[in-house]
Amino acid sequence: MADQSTQSITVDAPAAEVMAVIADFPAYPEWVSAAKTVEVVEPGNDGRAHRVHFVLDAGAVKDDYVLDYTWDGDHSVTWTLVQGQMQKRQDGSYTLVETDGRTEVTYSITIDLSIPMLGMIKRKAEKVILDTALKELKKRVEG
């Protein structure tokens, strides 16, 4: 059974700037340390990506997978796994709430792996993924 992990961070920028960084998949290898290749396979009707292919290498965890994205302006984006090598499920979202030019970014993710993994180890890995992703996003937007 997959459990959802959620974490938030505040970014000193408007939601539109934060979402622009999230939506710029070809630039991910420049600021996402584990991203080796990120390619938009199918653009969406709104100019943002609908289907994206990722090749990740986070040391012990390597994966090659495809996600489908659904965008709600600069408020939120959700995604779901289409195909993966190590993952059999990934559902995630970024929710952005702007207040006074600052944006609270909440990242939620549910991952189910094809290989068995102890729950404690899986939860720790998810926490590291969330923490790293949010810190890298904040640094990219504010930098």
C-alpha cells in the first residue's frame, strides 16, 4: 500500500514565477541534482507539457519513467505515472498559494515501487525526495 508524503516551503517570489520554473522541464538537469535527462514528449494545449520523460540518477536510486501532467494555471499541477522501470505508481502535485508576493509551495507525492522496500526506508526516501526537491526549487526561483 502506498502512502502519501507531503511537505511545504515558502518561496520569496510570486506563484507565476514559481510555476514557470516547475513547468520548464528542459531546464531541470540544470537545477535538479538527480535529473540526468528530462524531455517533453507531448506538449499540452496550454503550452505547458502534458507528457514528460525523465531519467533520474540519485545514486542508489536510478529510474527511467514517463509522467502525465494536468495544470491549473499558476495554482497547482498534478501528475501521474504512465510507465516506469522501478515505479509502478507515482501520483504527485505541487499546490501554490501566494500571499503578499511570497508563495507557499506544497509538494505531495505517492510512490509505489516495483521492488519490495521496507516501509521505514521508503518513507525516509520520500522525505529526502520532497525535502531536496523543495529546497532545489526555492534556490532556483530565488537565485
